[in-house]
Amino acid sequence: MDMVWIKSAIIVTVLLGCSYYDVKEKRVPLAWILAGMAAILIANMVGKDMGISACLIGMTLGAVLVAVSKWSKEALGIGDALLILMIGMGMGIYQTALVVFYALFVTSVVCAVLLMMKRVGKKTRIPFVPFLLLGYVGVILSWQV
């Protein structure tokens, strides 16, 4: 089995678990993220499909978002930023940026609809991890086209 698909399975599993926690408890468990990061690191070392430099560069978007999270007093959740960092470890910078773009696009559409329906207010916190999962799946499906 190709290491890319093993890393994809790891990422999907972590995103599914974290989506549940994000929706139900409004938090993302750090243990899940760290386990995912460790598994992806091992997969990168074993598979050699992605060099250490590509892995580190892939992590930059997530690292920047971790800094933004800290600076903004977690207007963007630290768990969300760490998950993006984890995705970058496994996919590289370009695919990770695409995942985030897809996630933000779907989030903005859903939030606009919810605002128009008056189901949420401007200050309502929306769980972002499910949208990251959708963005990730969108990128994976685009590989098949």
C-alpha cells in the first residue's frame, strides 16, 4: 500500500475523531493531534515519499496559524491550527493550503446561510474541524479526477 494513502487514512481518522469532539464539546483533544503527528512522522520516515524539508515546509501554514491563534486570543482555535499543521506534515504546503481554502470556502457558505436564516449570530462560534475534514476529502477526491 502506498504511504500517501496510509497518511491519508491517519489524517481522516484524526479529523473524524476531532470533528466529533469539536461539535459536541467545542474542543479538540490534543492527544488525538499528537498521536496523528507521531503516526505521520513515522509514515514519512518509513515511506520516504516526502522528504524532511517538504514535511517542514508543509508545517509552515499550520505554524503561522498557531501564532495567529495565540496572538488573537484563540479567535482561531489552537486545535484547528495544530490540525492544519498535522495535515501539512503529511501533505505538503500546496495541498494543505488547498485543504484550508476549501474548508474556509465551505465554512463561509454555511455561515452565510445560517446567518440569513437567523440560526446563528455574528459572534457564534462555529466548529471548524468538520469543515477541515470536508476540505481534506475534497482534495483527496480531486486527486482521483
